[in-house]
Amino acid sequence: MVQAQGAFADTDTDVGTAAVAVVGEALIDLIPVDVHDCYQAVPGGSPANVAVGLARLGIPTRMAARISGDPPGRILRRRLADAGVDMRGVVAAAEPSSVALVSRGPHYDLRIHGTADWQWTEAELQQLDPDSLAALHIGSLAAVLPPGAHEIAALVRRVRPTATITYDPNIRPDHMAAIPDARHRINTLIELADVVKLSDADLGWLSPAIPPAAFAQHLVATGTALAVVTQGAAGAVAACAAGIIEVPAFPVEVVDTVGAGDAYMSALLAGLHDRRLLGAPARADLRAIGVDALTTVLTDAARAAAMTCGRRGSDPPTRADLEAPADLEAPAVLR
């Protein structure tokens, strides 16, 4: 990953100490390890994965999550703390932890009825100080699932005047049917976001008639600074005011794809943080990001995703991993 000079060496308030806050679920993924229906319990949840990935890349990171005091909750807390995530926004939830049974695809059979992640109150989210944040990242089910989704949307509106808003819908179609206004909720958050990253599967549910490149261009034309659609092994397409690019995926021997999109999001955010492109004062600079800079950021993100695919569960790379001599060589970027 290319680091902007002095991005971590100095103590500038706007970069060196300004954190990226992540709001959303932290749950346990039960991943099959053999043909005899044995499962390994792996900490996950898309927003929690992004927070861990950011912290491993050296970005000051805060997590706002509702985490139970049950045994799975203790695993989730330990994972965040071990990565160096600031835990002051983590709520001690009375409800049990959420669990996802993961099968090939991956497909997630979510056990989330009455669990901790979705019960946000306004008072709980007041713990995040907007003035100390470079960016607020939201994602996945917590951003749309009642009752807490309303409070997260209110937080986005409260924080947006001072921080960059980034959003990964990470849509779970099996659960969208139970939310009558799910598409409206997702589109509203997209409209509020400066940076939107979604997968081609997300797009297939949200706007199935629109090709990825056209969708990314539409978002930029309507106010988004940066829009990225990932397409698995086919790479990613991104749009910004300077144009549209395609960045191929890195070939990798896949162990599983759990957390790959989250590692991509973490590296994307880290690349923008390195270049001092996060924070409301940098909003104009983010909109003016050049094709070359964006290509470098997304190439690093693709490398991070590939490394995660080569590991079991969501195990995103550190900065040292990304800066090590490359074992993965990507094809040329198409513009």
C-alpha cells in the first residue's frame, strides 16, 4: 500500500489522530471445516470485519457495536481489542450474540431474532464524538434492520457535516423481504454517503437492470464522490469525477471468500485516509481524486481481498502484509 508521506509519522489532528468510526454488527460465523458437519466459530460481521481490517492497517479505528456478555460476545470483544480497535463505543448488550451458519457461496443462514446487534438507542450512539472523526463507515444489516436502523440513519445525518460517510450495503436478500422499505432505506443511505462500495450481488438485488459501470457512474453524477462495484474474480469497476476504471482481481488459491469484501473496504478506506482525503474539509479533494491515485488505492484493496480469500474466515491483512514483496501479481488496469 502506498502511504502518503507523513500520514502516520505526524500528529496532525485532522489525519494523525482523526479516527474512522465503524457502526454495525459483530457476530459469530460458523464455518464448515469438514464433510461431517463440524463447524469452526469465527468472529465476523461485516462492519466488525472492516474495523479489524482498518486497525490492522494502522488506521485509528473506533467500533460502535452492541456486543453481548455471552461466550460468543467475549470472543467478539477480544478480536476487536487484539486488533487495536478503540472499544469505547461498544455497548454491553443484554441480548444474546447473533450467529451465522456459513455454507458455500458463501451463503449466510443468520440467527438474529432478538439478538444484540439491532437494538440501538439514540443514547447509545451519542458516545461517538463527530468532531474527532475523519469518517463514519456503516454497513450491512444493522443499517437497515429495525429498530436500530433508524438511529444509525440519524447518526449519519448528525455526523455528515464534519466527517466523510462511507457505506457498504452488503445486502442479505433472504432478510430483505421482512423489511418492506428495505430498498428505500438502502438508497437513502447511498444518497447520504460520499463513498459507496457494493458487490455485483448487492447490485443484482438493488437495481438488477443496471450494469455495474452505469450504476457507479450514475451515483457519481448524482453526488457520490466515489462509487465502486466489486465483481469477485472479475475485479471491480469504479467511478469518480475524473472517470471510470476497471481494476482486475488478483488470482489466488481460494480457501474461502468470507470477509473478502470487508478487507477490500478496509484497504479502500485506509488508502483514502493515507492520502488525507477523509473528513468534511477534504470533501472537495475526495471528489477530485485522480484516476491514477484511485487505481493505486483499488489495487491495494484488491490485494487485501485476495489475501483474505487465501485464509479461513475473515482474517484481513496487516499493513506489513500489504507492503511485503508481492506474491500476487495483478493484470494491467483497464481505463
